[in-house]
Amino acid sequence: MAPSRPGFIKLWGPAILWGTIIFTLSTVETPDIHPPEFFIPWDKVAHFFFYACFALFVIRPLRHGTPPMSLVPATLLAFLAASGYGIIIEAYQTLVDREMEIADAIADMAGAGMASSIYLFASLNRNRARRERSGQEERQRKN
């Protein structure tokens, strides 16, 4: 019997919820209160963080859904989806009396790219370590 896969809500729920939070925060009017930046552009840091998390939330259902995607295509698709969502949100903001900023879209893509890259390389490293361990165990059994 094949192992059962998690349901749609369990897989996609976190990504949908996070995307909804991003959409809500991106379209509501923001107060004119700006914390002192001291050389740290907090707005861009927030964009980076939110889209890094969003990319990670999208990777999971792609990797474990039906049918499951392999590591590299799932990671690339999650990056493209998060980046595309960021660009669409930035364009949409012009319709709700907010300003579209190219720097925000760049921060969105940078966050999605960084998180996707870290996930990809960590997964590849973990898989390599597993193969090495299983190879060592196999050699020990043969001796």
C-alpha cells in the first residue's frame, strides 16, 4: 500500500494564508510613521523576509503534493511563483493608491531567491550525506 499524501489544505494552506497576509499588508493604506532607518531600509528587509518565507511555503506542497516534483524543478518553480506574485502585487498597488516600487520587487525576488537557494543547497547536502552514510553502512556489512 502506497503511503498517503497530505490533503490539499494541509499542503497548500500555509502558502495560501501567507500569500493572503502579503496581499492584505500590501494593499491596505499604511500610516506615515517611518522608523529611523540608520542605514537599514526596514521596508526592504520586510519585503525580503515575507517573500523568503513565501517561497519556502510554496516549495513544500510542490515537493510533497500529487504528483510530487523533484527538488530542482520544485525549488525553481517556487522561486518563480513567489517572485511573480511580488511583481503582480507591486503592479496592483498602483490601483489602490499606493506606490509601485521597483526596489520592493527586487527585494521580493532577492528574498525568494535566497530562501530557495538555501533550501536547494541544504537539501542537496542532506541527500549527499545520506548516500554517503548508506554507502558506508553497506561497505561495513560486506566486510
